[in-house]
Amino acid sequence: MTGITSTNTIPRKRVPEMGLLGKKAVIDHAIEHGLSDPEEIGHGDRCVRVWLTGTVEESDAWVDTIHVDDTVVEPLRRGRERVRVTGRLPLLGIRVEIRFSRPAATTRIQGLPRKGDRARILRGAHDGREGVVQSVFRGMAGGHVTEVLLEVPRFIGEPDGPTYEVVLPFARDEIEVVS
């Protein structure tokens, strides 16, 4: 017999992301680029996971030093969002996933009407009129907005005069939020 061979080998393409080799590569990458210390470095069978808890600038510095494949942003409470960036280290091609949270870029979707907002009608018989949103009707189980009830002035020249209510089918090209 010439030697014993094992049939329980790990495929070569998964080796860099597993165990100490992947963690060491991430640490070397951080030192080489002068990046902040991560909160935690973990590994899985698909990538090395890096959790960051520093400032937004420190997190952005980490993201800028890798080749980004995908970015996922999930909303959190209190005006924050969780960011998960997957990519590869430039030299070794080791897959990494960087996770951090940051203040939300926008607190609400632009143009979505809410009760009390001032809105302008863009099309139809009331084109150009502005009014105050009285209520917003949503679809089944609180789904997308289906109608908006606006209170608009009866006469365009008298913004403080008598008013009446107009029900509009909501579409982004029907009304816009002014303030």
C-alpha cells in the first residue's frame, strides 16, 4: 500500500472562509487599512461575519475597503436601520459579511401623505389646489394607501374661506405632499 487517502475532505473552495484562516485574513485586512476594531468576528461555511459598533464613518471605511456584492438595509426602531453588506476582501477573495446599524437615512417615505400634511392636487378637476389631509385610507390589513381625503378651499382666491372635502384615489402622480 502506498498511502491512506481520506474521502472526508472539505472542498477547496470553502476553505478560506472557514475557521482561523478567514478570521486572520479579516484582522490583517483591518490592520493594513487602518480600520477600527470590530465588535466581533465570526465565521460560517459561506463567509466571515464582522459586526461593527463604531461610528457611521468607521463602518463606511470598512465597506469602502472591500469589493461589495450586495447591500441589504432593514428598518429598526427609533429611527435606525440595520445594514448588511456582503462582499470579498480585495487580495484573497475571501467572502465577508459586514453588519452594523446607523441612523436611518430618511424617517419616512417622501411623498406619502399623512393626516395633517398639506398636499397639492396634481391632476383632475381640482388641479393645482392645495389642502390639508383629513384622513388616509389603506387597503386590506393596513396595506398600501388607496384613497386620500383632502379638505380644500371652496374658492381658490380665498384660502381661509369656506372649505369642502375631496376624496382622491391615491397615486403618486395624483397628489404631492407640500409640507
